[in-house]
Amino acid sequence: VGSTSHSTTAGDSTWKFGPAGWGKTLLFKSFSSLRGLFDALDLVGELMTDTLGDVQAPMIVALGNESSGKSSMLERLMMLPILPKGDSMCTRLPIIIRLRHACSPQLPILEVRDLNGKVSHSKRVPMLDLRAAVHAEMAAVVQQEAEDLKNQGLLGTRPGVSTQKQIAIALSSPSLPNMDLLDLPGLKTIAGSDEADDTPARTWELAERMVEAYRDRAIFLTTVHSAMAPTQALGVQMLRNRGLLDRAVGVFTMVDELTRPMQRRMLMRIDGQVGDAVPLEPNGWVATMTEPVGSDRDEAACVGEELNSAFTFYSAGKGEGKRKNRLNGLESLRTQAINEATFF
């Protein structure tokens, strides 16, 4: 499957599929309409490789500053609490989630791979244990790389990021669409006091590599804390440098943490009315929130309640038409990207 694209008309987005040199392209209006195709292709993918090349589903790549809400956003899109997040669990290596529609649910498969896709080990993990298993595998990988860096005489005692390995998670269920998602380590300009000095540079280089690898089949969700100017956001800068702003959806996060004046400033950025706004044509920006939830509550229930809280928060806000849709960010993203896959 050679390439993907999408139109700019809401409700009429299309994805193009066709192997190089085939001479024609298949058009699909939504991920839902691709379900039957990928159900069949997943069964015979290895046999078709020589003929069609890689069988690939559309991909969503989350890119942004460290602690800008990438993992939380992806979890809410998937409605699955499986990604590392928080001060002690932030993403330290690329994590690819492969969602597939299936007639019956299967135990998730967790793999550790190199960046070329070679699997070093694989195991099935119960869903309730998946986040802990992902965290444990990630910690082991980055700890080993940190020790390798120390042996090379580089500074730092805390693991930074892994630039050699990635985690792949395969999930199959009747409730899932056919889609791939990629969570990348957060971008930063200054290393932590106990990190290797070159951690920001290594993180940037890793993100650039992954963005380039998926540029022809991905939609990029670039997260920006709602108090930050888009012109200062590292994910926006990377996509601009690589000529990919037209394949990006901007996501303002943690809007519920803003004061009223700061919310008004964010609205002006969405509408492109201030100098530090970055228009993302044709897809634009949405706004999302971070509703605090108790740590003693069921993770899956919390994800659902966060979405419901976001819907209530934005429905009570002002604005009509396009602006109100933008403010109801996660609900809009999830409904369109997951259920119908119409990207604005």
C-alpha cells in the first residue's frame, strides 16, 4: 500500500491506497470503510508482500514538547489507558500501537524492536497489566542505553531516551478500528540535571527520523500546552522545517488550567488573530482539557469520565459553528478520527 491522503472537506475525507507502479488508486471515505480490506489483508499480508509491498494502515503520530499531553490525548482517542505518562512514567522511546478490528478480542501482544523493525522479544500481556508491562520494558531499555552512554564517558545518571529501540503493541477487538498510532518522546531544549547533556539533541534527532519514516502515511497531531505560543512549540517547528504543516492537526491541551484572559488569548490563536498564531491549513486547531482524576480509581473508567468532563466543559463555553467544534477538541477528534476518520 503505497500512500495515503485526505481531503479538506468535513465529512468527505478520503484516504488513497495503491502500490507504487500499479497505475491506479483505491479511494476510501473513512477508516470504517477500510475495515473489511484490512481484515482480509492482515490474514494474507506476508503472502502479498512481494506483490504489493508493505500492507499499512493509516497512522496518527503524536508530536510535541515534553509533558504537553501527547500520551493522555492518544489514550483518550483509543479509550485505552495503556501508555506511560506522568513525571515518573513519561514516554522515553517510540511506542507504536497497532489497532485492528477483529471478530473476537485477543490478548495484546507487546514487542521490543529495533528501529528497523527487528523483534528482540515478544509476549502476550493481559489488558489490565499492559501499562505496567510497557513501563517495565521501557525502563529496562532506556536504563541499558544510559549505562552504555556512561561507559562512553557521557554525563548523566538518569535514563534519557532510547534512540535504538521501540515498543510495539498489537491490539485486536471487535470495538477497534484499523489504525496505527505512534507516541514519541517529548521534545525539549535543556537536559534535566541528571540527564546526559545531549538528551535534547538525541530526542530531536529521533523524532525527526520517525516523522520522516511516516511522512507519507501519517496525520500528525502536534500538542501545545494552551498557555504556550504555537510559534514556540517544538513540534510545530519540526513539522514546519520538514514541510508537513499541511498534514498536521494542532491540539491545544490543558485548557481547563487557564485563567479567563489566557483562554481568550488561546481563542485568538485558534482564529489566527495574533502574531504568535500558526495557521495549520487545511486542518486547523482543536482545544482539549485535562480534568484531574483520583489515582485510586479504575483507569479505564477515568479515561471515559475525562472525555465526558471535556464534553461538558466545552459545551458550556461560548462560540458557534467551527469555533465551538474546535473547543470540543477530544470529543471531536475521537468521533472523527476513530469512528469515522474524517479529518476536518
